[in-house]
Amino acid sequence: MTVILVLATFLVFIVLDYVMNRGKAMRTVGVAAARPVPVESGSDLVEGFHVPAAVSYHSGHSWLLRERKNLVRVGADEFAAALLGKVERVELPKPGQWIRQGQKVLTFFRDGVKTDMVSPTEGEVTEVNRELLENPSILRKDPYGKGWLVAVHVPDEENTTRNLVPKSLVRDWMRDAAERLYARQPALAGAVAADGGRPADDLLAGLPDANWAAVTGEFFLTA
């Protein structure tokens, strides 16, 4: 009987320690997640789109940044933000939800139509950007800073780099994406000047025949 009580007491301490440490981690996430990604204006442009070297990219145009051990912040790159344009509503996974790399967990609504984006990593969502939920326009204004989407606790840090675009190929990958977009929508071919011009805030707004969900789905790998 004494042995059982000792074991029970030991188990209680383990559970309490887990809960307290997890709560502490959750409380500190907001501070880390609010830090904007350093962007050197002009030096990181590819076909007019900002592609900061500080973050890692998924081929579905989501990005992640390692905040500290086992914690990453996730967002949408500027190419994605320009395609999304003036979204009216954003749906994000809830804190505590486990998400998988490649899973459609980020949803955007525009004119009653929705499009999805996949997660670039696997882990437990610890926080969502509530400012973005209230004001989706900040995604386009500051995709690598205030427009971040979710913070994720990643137990296995190898998952933060597995199946992402290799750093040495990021610029070629983004250039290819822009060229595919212009080939698909020739009217956009002159929207970004070769001399470093910047893309319109809402790339597809002036193309009434463009299928917003289809175009975004193709580049976000969800079509």
C-alpha cells in the first residue's frame, strides 16, 4: 500500500510539473511571435517580391522562422499575400491543435469564396495572430512581421526543415513562381518591373476573369 501511495504521489508531481512548464511556455510565446522578421529593403527582391533570407519557405508559399528551441512562427510569403489580396476573413487552427506538414489548416475568404494554404511544419499550435483575425489587411501590408499566422511548438526540430525549399534554390523557386503566374495570367506580365518594381497590393483585382480560388490553389498546392 505504501509503495502505491509513493508511486501515486510521484505521478502527481510529474503531471503538475508538465502542466506548469507547458503553461509557462505558452505564456512566453506571444513575446517571441511578435518580433518582426529582419528585412533589408531591396536586397531580397525576386521579381519584385520580398524573399527574406531569414525565413525558410515551403513550396506552397508558407514560411517559418525558428524563434527558439522547439518553437517556430508560420506565415504566408509576399507572393502569396499579393495573390490573396484583400481577404475579408481568415480562419486559423486553434491553440492546442496538432497540425501536420502539408495539411490544409490556413483558410482565407474573399467575396464568399475560400482558399486554403498548407502548414510548412508539424507540431502543436501554441498561439494564433489575433490581430490578423481582426484585421486581415495586415497580411498584405506586413507578411513577414505583423501579418504572421500561427506559432507552433515542434517537438522534433528536424520537421522544421524537412521538405522545405533548399536555401540555395529559394531565389530560383520564387522566380519560377512569378514566371508561371505571368504565363497563366499574361495581363500580369508587366505588373512587376524588371528593374525592381513592386507588385500591386492585390494582383488579381484587375483581372475579373481570373479564378481567384483556382490561381491561389495552384500555387498554394491545394488545387
